Amino acid sequence: MVPDGGSSRHFTLFVRSYRLLAAVATLVAISYEIGHELPHPDFYLSNFFSYFTELSNLFAAAVLLYLGLRAERRRGQRIELVRGAAVLYMLTTGIVYAVLLSGSQASLEWVNTIVHRVMPAVVTLDWLLDPPAFDLQLLRARAWLAFPVVYFAYTLIRGAIVNWYPYDFLDPRLSGGYPRVLANGLGIAIGQILMGLLIIHSARRMRALRPSRA
């Protein structure tokens, strides 16, 4: 069953609208938080952009902005892999915040809501609502783990140099030493691998359940 042209256009407009809205809301939230924190003497942009939350949200906002502006009817393997990476990183952000960080962040509450709750939900629902038109190659999807691995190494190296860590569970002074930090990182990595498999499977499943679009 193929939807008529009118339904397809309405669907495309709806998808483009929420993508652009979510992207703009995220950029506004992060910009506002920077402006709010800049007058504080202990605020450093280098620390701010060392949070996985900020980096993953900026990445996801860029992806949604690109998709919302381009509205390509057929997307290739590369852009779908980038979309999948955004889903993985935002799910990581949302789950880690809910499990380990909820109530501990000093950010503005409405900003927390957007970057830790709204964006993970929007990016995930976008993946399910408009899944890739083909199966993603599992071997190529391994690249999704490159950024978390680099981020983990960067955080530990930089933290040892500047004596500051973005998260307590990555701080060897607070979490019980480097073995505990490595265990925390390994646990998150395993969770990301499982989520990556789920992301690939969910796209296949949703594509099978929904009618084809013209």
C-alpha cells in the first residue's frame, strides 16, 4: 500500500518541521546556557565543551538541521550511518543522565530537559518514524563507537592534566581509581554495542511494519 501524494507531502512537512524545531531548540538552549554561565569566574568554555552531553546534542542538532533543510527523499548509506550515530549518542546521553546524573547537574532545568530528555526522545522517534530505506551494514556501523572511545581517552588524559573531569564516574579521585573508571567505561561501551544492534534491528523492523512511501 503506497500513500497518495498528498499524504506523502504532509508527512514530509511534518518530519521536516519537528527536525528543524528540535535542532533550533537545542542550539538555543546550549547558547543560552553559555551566556548564563559566562559571567561566572569558574566557567570555562573548554570545560563546557568537554561534556559528552553538549557534544552529542550539537552533533544531533546538526544532523536534524541538515535533514530538515535538505529533505532528501532518498538517503545513502553514509547519511543513514550518521543518523544512527546521532541516535546512539543521544540514547547514551539520556540513559546515563537518568541512571547516573539525574539531579546532580547544575544547569538550568529547562536546558537539562531539552538536552537530556527531549532531544534523546526526538532523535530516537525520528529514527523509528522515518527509518532507513535499506539495511545498514553492521561492519560500517562499528564506526559509531569511534567517538565514544576517543572521548573517553580525551577525558582521562585532559582530566589528569587540568585536574578536572566532566563526570564523577570518570573521575578516578571520586570513583575509586582508574580500575573503577575503566570498568565504568567498559560498562557504557557494552551498553552502546547493545544499543547499536538494537538501533539497526529497530530500523529494519519499523521499515517492515510501515507502508512504503512514494
